[in-house]
Amino acid sequence: MDNVEDYDYNLPEELIADFPVKDRSSSRMLTLNRITGKTEIKPFNTIVDLIKPGDCIVINNTRVLKARFYGLKEGNGAKIEAMLISPIPESDKKWNCFIKPGKRVKKGTRVRLLNDNNTDKEQWYTVIDKKKDGTFVIEIEAGDVDSVFQKFGNIPLPPYIKRRSKLSDEVRYQTVYSKHPGAVAAPTAGLHFTEEILEQLHKKGVKKAELTLHVGAGTFQPVNVKNLKDHVMHSEEFFLSEEAADIINNTHRNGGRIFAVGTTSTRVLETNADENGAVKSGYGWTDIFIHPPKKPKVVDCLLTNFHLPKSTLIMLVSAFATRERILTAYKIAIENRMRFYSYGDCMLII
């Protein structure tokens, strides 16, 4: 189970969802019983029937930044694309980022940002550092950085979606409960929820706890080692309030189950768990790497989208129901032409 190749599978390219379904809750959901291995494919909105009064759903309320910028290099007008990763501490103008093509971009390079209509005042950023790991640090030349994001930024769709973002992605690549800007990728398991489904769960007596984990570009980072023990996980910033921790711990004390919406919620809960499965509040960065034979301490049930082969996320999911059962479920999903990845269908491990 420590061999990365053990988490591989073949996916027909046409099953990668380039666009979301028309209505959020009309996606399909594969349910997997983690004990018996039994699977069933249902409409997502039937999740209301599967979560009981007294259970608790845990959601990640991060909001995706418009973190992809297109521009022209000063001097020769070469096209440059920058994908912001994370802000430099104590400066909202300086950001770590990927740049492509990056080979000819040097320290001191200035880039003029482009937007769809090019009617706004010229806006520039300067490359102030080129790191050994291939990433860059840029400084945005503006007084109001938020305005730059709104006017020039683009929703950073994942690399497997082979199209530029559209205006509709600014709504559909956000959860309906997103609040706190800071992510460069969506917590995609939450994309299926509507306000109506959340209200139905509330009326049923299901608790809700919110946390924040700002999903980083490292979520798409490939595992480039043969053995899992050699993989270095990326870090992501999180915050779990005292109120949310109390709701979660009281749910368990009262015999309820914790339903984590997504791997991001799971990472926060398992990072802040003690040996008995109680969680504590706090702020920090997590680089937790969950994979078999590790078992979750807090999360009883997991709602998650389908993940890339040999990714840390499919490894995390495998910790809930064994690698063999997860890969069998993926095979069933493929046979039934379910939609994969960020804008795709989902799986509920219960």
C-alpha cells in the first residue's frame, strides 16, 4: 500500500467534466458502504435521506480567488500567464506564483495585465524573485489589490479542464456557502449543495459546522516518488473555530456521525484531532498526509468527488474504505459513465 502505482487507474478522457451540470444538485452520487463494499448510484439530492437527525455535516467555507492572470511582457509583448499560489506574509501585493512560459522570465521583468475588454487603466506587476523550485514572486503595482483581482483576475480552473474560464465559472466554481477568499482551487465536494438541500438538512435536525481551509495549488501536485513515505506534502492554511469544534465534539458525544464534505474538511479535522477523536479549535497550516493504513479519527462519513490517479487525494479516500474497495468503486463509476473530477459527480463513503 506504500507503492504509488497501487493507486493508479485508467480513465477515458471523455469522462472528465469540462463544465458543471445545469443544476448543482442534479449530479449523481455513488454511495459506498465502507464495511461491506456495497455500492449504489443515486441522485445527489438523496443525500438528505442518508444523513440522520443528530448527525453533523462539516463544510469548508473558503472562497476561490480569481487567481489566474494573463498579460504581456514589457518590451517584446510576449504572452505571459501567472497562476497565483499564496500571498507573501504581511503583504497583499506580493504573491508566490507559477509563470508560464517561465524560462525567459527574469527578476525585474514587468508584465502588463490583460482583461477581456482592455478598457481599464493599465495595470502591471513586477517579478521580484525567481526561486530554485521554479516558482516566482511577483509584486502587484497597485494601491487597491482587490480591484486588480476583480478587473483582471480569472477563475483558476484545474489543469485538466482544457478551456479558459467563463463568467459562469465565477458562480459555479464556488460553493453556495463560500465566504472567506483565499483558495486557488475549489473544495469541489461542496459544489453539489444548494441552499434548498442545506435547508432540508437543517429542518431534519442535522447539525452544520463550518471551517476554513484555503485550498492551494499543491492539491494538483503529482506524486513524483515511488514510495509514499518519500512524498513531501504541500501545506494549506486553515481555521477551525471554537464554536465549530464544540458542535463536532458534541455530535460524537451524543451518538451522531460526522459527515465531512470533502477532503479539505477532512484534512483540518484530522489535523486537529486527539487520540480519542476529539477536535480542538485553532489556526495554522496543515501538511497532513492521510493514506492507508492510517484511519480517520474524527470523520465517520466522507462526501468527495472522484480524484486523479496516483494523487494524494485518492490515497486519502482509500484510508476510509481500503484501496481495493475505492478502486472497485471507481471502476463501477467509469462503467456507469459518471463524470469525473472538479465539475464531475461525487461519492459518499458511509
